Amino acid sequence: MKILIVEDDYKIRQELKTLLESNNYQVDLIEDFTNDVIYEIMNKEKDLILLDINLPNQNGFEICRKVKSQERVPIIFVTSCTREEDELKSILSGGADFITKPYNKDILLEKIKRTLNVSNPFSYKEIKVNGVVLDLHLSFVRNQDKTTELTRNEFRILYYFFTNPEKVITKEELLDYLWNEKYYLDDNILTVNINRLRKKLEEIGLVDFIKTIRGKGYRLG
């Protein structure tokens, strides 16, 4: 599989190249951003593109839209942009996934592997607990015929619950997990996210799906 890196920062570009080649991917690079980047991309052989958002005189979202209008190649945004609206724009422009810098190498490699393996929108990996489905690609949760979309933080929180379905999880454990995953939430922001998550779950019929265990933490209901 050949991956095309569209990144103007030399150090990051070389780090990505080394990482991918060490994991048996072929790598090509866009290094000159003074020319027509779209033309350069379209004339490269590739199975997947890693694309930055903020490029010299270029906009990653616009590049993604133009490429996707001509080719079906999947695009993963690798960017220092951390706002949720940037992640939304990446989806609306046709991006397959989104990861922020500094990126976790294992997570990036897993996203690449998953994106390359996905051949249609019905084969995305999911986790199911008590009949409730968490989609790991589209970041939504489904209960019977009802679904609700999740923000990045809500998804990471619910993902941790789904991968520890029988466990009572303390706030400290959640905060430590989110911090290590580069989602820097404090106690107050975590509480706000859990309350919003509970409201979304209630809207699809999951009342008290995340239970509070007094003096201990939380557990899936």
C-alpha cells in the first residue's frame, strides 16, 4: 500500500515517512507547495493520503474537496487544529478520519489500517454492549433504530466505558486515560461532557445508561 504525505513541516513529514516505512508502507511526499498541489497529488500513485490543514497558501479542506471530486482515495487529516469545528469540516470536505498533532503513533497506524481496510460504509468496526452499538469510525451510538452523533470527547469517554463494561470507573481513571490520549480534560470539563453525553443517550432511549456509583465513580447500566 502506498501512502502520500501532504505536509509542509519537514520534520513532521520525515517522521511520518520513517514511521510508515517501518510498518511496511510505501511512501511518497509532496514537498514543494509553490506549484499546483492538486495537480501534484492527482499525478501521484497512492492508496491513501495523509493531509495537513494549514499549508502554505493552501487550505487542506479545499484540497480534500477537489481531490475527492476526482478520485475515491481516502484522506486522513493529520493536523495541529484541535477545534471540533475543524474536525466537522474535515468530515464535510470528504475526509475519512482526523487525528491531531502531536499524534499517538499507534492510534495513527490503527486509523490508517482501518481506513485502508474499509471498502464500504457498512463494514466499519463497532462495539456492542447490552444491545447498544458504538460505531468506531463514524463516532455515533445506536440504540435499536435511534442514533446520536458524538463529539470527539464524548466518543472517547463512551469508548472507555464500552471497553470496560463491567467496571466501576473513577473520575481520576477517566481523566488519566483522556490525558494520556491527548484529550486534556479537567474535572469540570469531564463532568460537563458526561452530562451532555447522558442527555444524548436519553434522547435515544438510554436513560441512566451511565450510572453514578456514589463515592466510587461510574459504570454502564
